[in-house]
Amino acid sequence: MDFSQLLVGKIDAIAKNWVEAVRLDRQISSTDDLPRSAIRNHIPDVLKAMATVLSRSQENDIQSIVQNSLHHGVLRAEQGFATTEIAREYRLLRQTIFSTLEADLLEGTVPEVMRTYNAIDATIDEAIAQCFKSYVEERLQELQQVQSQVELTNQELTRLVKANQDNLSQLAHELKNPLNSIIGYSELMLRSSRKNVEVQDNFPNLEHIERVLRNSRHLLRLINDTLEISRYSAGKIELHPELIDVRSLINNVVEMLEPLAAAKELQMVVDCDSASADSSAARAPEKVLTDALRLQQIVTNLLSNAIRYTETGSVQLTCQMLSDNRWSIAVSDTGIGIAPEDQSRVFDPFFQAGTRDRMPDSTGLGLAIVAQLVNLMQGKIELVSQVGVGSTFTVILPLEVKTLESIS
């Protein structure tokens, strides 16, 4: 029995049945707004080429299968299909072909049926592989374009921040919306690809998506930090003092940053209960009247900064009660340290001391924000550092932060 000719005669029926199966499948929602012609795409040409694979007298037209499957992958990427939807399409195609040929296959000999089954199966597998190859390449190209755009936007934003502070807040807000969309889209692609084993085998370049995410998050962090600087410069940051538990706030921040330290095998030490040898300093106060959000920002920035610039050793936080109704938080690290000539500028926006400009995830704004918030909370910050030994940032704050209304 010539199954090649049987397949040729039923190409239209198979294509029609497959299109209907795809449209009715609720797991392929991307076809809801597509016409039948857009779904049908290359399938008849693949079936014609498949017929040559079944034929004993014709030369295999594998190249046609490859080209049409590559085209199918590009089209599905442009149409916004998920990888799971494409895999589902080919699963339905396999089922449709065998169900359409079932009656004829039952009339063939066992060797004929096995040969036909294996040839169709191998052809569809090749089509899937080529389709995913072009789909992935198209997606990667899109993500690389997004990454390039993010980098250009980052460069332009940095230039604008340095050149002109006017309208900076409005610009940053406008950039955050599309940037959040980029991050969300990239995370969705990454999750979808990692869940599908068949896609993972054809998706060797997940690091491109991860690079987009890293750059996007870095830009978002830069935007948020810039907004914070801008709000402070414009006098728009207001304090909201409340009575808070110091140890609880510090422990929450440490718990949040512990994975970053663990990833670098750094020891994190918190000491709020030891009294200093200096008689004027005792263990940390239980409660203070301060702005909890701003204090959390200060502690978070100092600890994350210490972790970022420390490769081995430890990061330590100590807090103590001082005289004159003051208390202190000190963050020490065993990191790269800061040269004496750079210490006076380390709290300037965008300034990165010494080798710090080599840190890819640094915005150069963290310490500037800390200094501004400490000043806003009627405190002061001190720095002691030695290159190659480490740094200690000490923040001294009043036990009761006063608002502008209470001062007046």
C-alpha cells in the first residue's frame, strides 16, 4: 500500500481538522483572535514534504520541512505564542494525522504500518525541533533588542541626571511603567521556559533573558534611587515618627539580606546587647521615636553596601545607647576599604571611590541617600576606613526625631 499517495490525498482534510482542533483547544488561547489562515500557516507544505519521506520512489524533501518549520517558529513568536502552546500544536498535529489515516493503516501489513508510523513520528519531531529553534532565536533577538534599549535608556537617564535635575521626577516616573513591563515580560518568559522540559532542551541561552532581568532591575533601582535624591533635594520627604522596636527592625533587615551574605560566604554579626568599654555607651535602646521606613532604608543601604564590597570575612552591625539622648548604629565590614582622598566625597551622588566603579550593580546613590536621610532625621554619619582592611559607617541619631511642626 502506498501511504505516500494516501497522505497526499488527505492533506486538505488533515490541515482542516488540525486547524479546528487547535481553535477548540483551550490550552492554546493565542489562536482566539487569529483567522484560520494564520493558524494553518505552513502545515500543508510540511505534510507534502512528509509524503516524500513515506514514498519509496521520491527523494526525501527534508529541506522543505526544515524551512517551513523555521518559518512557523518565527511566525508564532511574532504572534505571541507561548512555548507550551506550540508544543501543544504539534501534539494535535500528530494525533490528527494518525486519526485521519487510521482506517488505511489498519489495512496495511505490519512492516508497512511500522515504517509509516516511524517516518511520520520522526518527521514531526524534526519539525518541532526546527520550529523551537527559530522561535527561540526570534525571542532572543527581541530580548536582545530590549536589553539594548534598556542600556541606552540607562545611559541617557544617567546623562540627564548629571546634566539637569529639572523635571527629573516626572521623567523617572514615566520610565518606570515600561521598565516594569519589561521585567514582568522577561520573568514570564523565564518561568515558562524553565517549566517546559522540551523547551529547555532547545533553549540553551536562558542567560540572555537573565541578563535582561539583571539590567532592567539595575535600571529600576537607579530610577528609584534617583527619585529619592530628587525628592530630598525638593524638600518633599516628610518624617512620620512612631515608637518602634529597634532590635525587631534591625533583625528584619538582617534576615532580608542574609541570603546575599550567605551567597558570598560572609559572616553576619549583630550585636545590640553589649555595653561599650566607654562608660558613656551602653546596650541599644529598646524603643526609639523615629521614622521606621527611613531608618529601615538607612540600615538596608549600609548593610547591602557592606556586603557588596566585601568578598571575604564578615559584616557586623552594632547599636548602642549614647549620652545626651542619642544612640548609634555602626556597620563594619572587612571589605576593600576607602582611600583617604575619597572619604570626603563618598556621600556625593554618583561618586564611586577607587575600584568601586567596577561593581556592575552599584548606582553610586546608596550612601548619598543614607547621608541625606540621616541629616533629615537630625543625626550625623561618620566614616572610618582603611584600604584593604575595611570600613565602618556609624550613624548617630536622637532618641526622639522631631518633625518640622514640633520644631516650630
